[in-house]
Amino acid sequence: MEPLAWSVLFLLLMAAAVVLEFYVPSFAMLTVAAVLCGVASVWYAFGHSTGAGLGMCAANLVAAGLAILLTMHFMQSNPLANRHEVQPRNGSAPAPPAADPRIGRIALARSDLRPSGAVELESERLTAITEGGFIEAGTPVRILRIDGARVIVEACGGDISKAGTAEA
């Protein structure tokens, strides 16, 4: 077989290895194969002529770049590439987590919050962090949000007798 034909064959094998690298978990073995095919392609092209070798260097760069770009473009809608994404069984999106019913409620600061301390909501003692600065013990606070175990509060002008309610 003619050296230039081998060069083109290795160029095509390099492009195929680049595309397969995106779909097959090969632990970079296909990348190594693509690089070796690219080197062989240039080697055989230089065996034909210097001009063919330089042209094949450029062709390898263009082919590898196009293979990567086109694969990434078509990969987004390809079910083979997306087989590892978790899809709901009935085709609908999962329901968002329910909002915590304590959000917006008025609690009572049981210790000085500087910026963290204890608050009490309906006889439940919670560790809270203020949104702003210092809040004295005995001050009504509104629960703004709950991030995991963190309860974020702010001082409010609510009535202490309404502590534990959603009223301000």
C-alpha cells in the first residue's frame, strides 16, 4: 500500500479514536491510540514527501479539532452519551422539596445572638444565626430560611405574645 494511503488511514483511525473516547470509558487508552495514529499518519506522509507530511500535520490538527467539536455538539442529544443521567420513571420531573413550615414564623431569642445563639419556637429550642448583627435575648425574631441545620433569623418588631406564629 502507498505511504500516503497509510497516512490517510491512520488519520481516519485517529479521528475515530477521538470520537470513541467520549463514549467509551477507556481510561485514556483511546486518547493514547489517537495520538499514536496521528503520529503514524504524519510519519507515513513524510515518507511520501515533505509537503505531504506538512499537509498531514495540518490535517491531523483540523481533524482532531473537528472530531472533538462535532462530538461535543451531538453528544448533548445522544441517548448513548446520556445513559448515566438519572431520569424519572414516569417522565415527569421530581417534585421540589417542600418548604419548611417554620420559615416566616416568629420565634423568641433565648440567648444573645452574636451572630449565633438559641431561639425558641413553640417550645422547640433551635440554634440560629442572625442575618445581620447583634440581637439581645428576649427579642422576637423571624425565621428567614433554613439551610440544613442552620436557621437564619432577623430581628422583627413583632409582639412577643405572638412568638411561634406566622404573624409579624
